Amino acid sequence: MEPEGTFASPMISVFSNNLSEGSESFFLGNFKLPEQPKFDGIPKEFQAFTSSILLYFWSQSDVFTNDRDKNIFLGTHLLGPAMICFTSMVKDNDPCLSSYERFLAQFRRNFFDPKIAINARVMLRKYHLGGRSVAEYSTQVIFLGNESGYDQLALVDQFLWGLNDSVMNYLMVTEIPDRLEDCIDAAMLSDLRLSNIDMFLRDRPTYKSHNPFRNGFTQKQYDNNSNPVTKTEPLKQLTVIH
């Protein structure tokens, strides 16, 4: 049977800085967050580093309330060429330091390898559901999507393009969401329905019908232009005996 509600999204696309009203995190004050990794300017490690910093800012939203604090915290976790680049910005009083988003964009231009995004897009175009489960397929799409730089609409298009016909037939009868997380929920629900159908058909007992007309005449018994109701036997040639 299908569970009520929708599936929990396997990806958090945006970390909110606000806690729900009246809610209090169980972890606040109960544990110490691990030390954040440092970044030394290696392009292939840029995405993991910024993702870790973003998670830390989200978990400590009551501490990092302004952009300057965020820039300082990120700067203290740099090494090598990355640290040299950051201190150069500080010495020059670079305008991008006034905003965390602008600073991160500048930082990205300096240390993010565009080949990573290009390779991720190529892999997305070649990736299909095939014999995988929708959950496994979705996980890989999310991973490649994070590196591709695609926006939500482009990711939705790539996700739908890689699905098989069975899942798409279910999705086509409903309104297609414009967010990847919602599309994944809908695809997983369709996959569950298909699995239920397969299970019911597999476990359904077989029985012999007592209806004499159930397995009656079939069209293949006759010629294409014949009618089973009006079919007549061909006339036999008469033999004249002299």
C-alpha cells in the first residue's frame, strides 16, 4: 500500500537562517561542532569546502548574523594560495568584502575549475534510469547537479529526460513540478506504484475460467478478410461421372 503524504526530499537545496517558530534545536548546547576543513586552493576541493562552510553557517545562524563575520570565518580556514588571495583582498579593501555573496562569487571565480561543471553536465546528459531504482538515480542526479551549475528548471529537464517510459507515463497525468525535489518525490511515488502493480500481478492466484466464451474464437484463426460469423466452407468441385 502507498504511504500517505510525500517522500522526504533527499537534498536540502537552501539552508534557511530562521528556525521555525516555537522550535528549539535539540543539538544546541549538547555537542561541539567538528572543526571545519581548510581550503588550500585546490579547485576540485572547492565545492566540498564551500558546502561544509554553508552547513556550518546554517547550524550557527544565531552566531553568524552579518556578512563580515562570515567572510572572516571563511578567511581563517584558508591555506596557501587561497589565503594569499584573501589577504590581498583585505589589503586592497576589495568592495566584494562588503557582502558575503559577492565575496563568495569572487572566490569562486578564482578557485573553481570550470571543467568540473562541464564534465558534470556531460555526465548528466548521458545518465539514464535504466534498471536502477528511482532513489539511486535521483541521488546521482543531485550530485551531478550540484557540480553542473544548472538552475532548477534545467535540472528538472535533465531529470525527466533520463527517466524510463514506465515512470514517465505516470508523471504525464499530473502537473510536472518546476523544482527538482518535487519531481523526485513524484517519480519515487510513481516507482512505488509500479512496484505495487508488479507485486500484485505476481502474487495473484491463477484459475481456470469456466466461461465457455472466454477463450473462444480468435481472429488469428481466420484470414484477415474473413468474418467468424459469416465464414462459409469453400464449394467443393463436383466430379462428373460419364
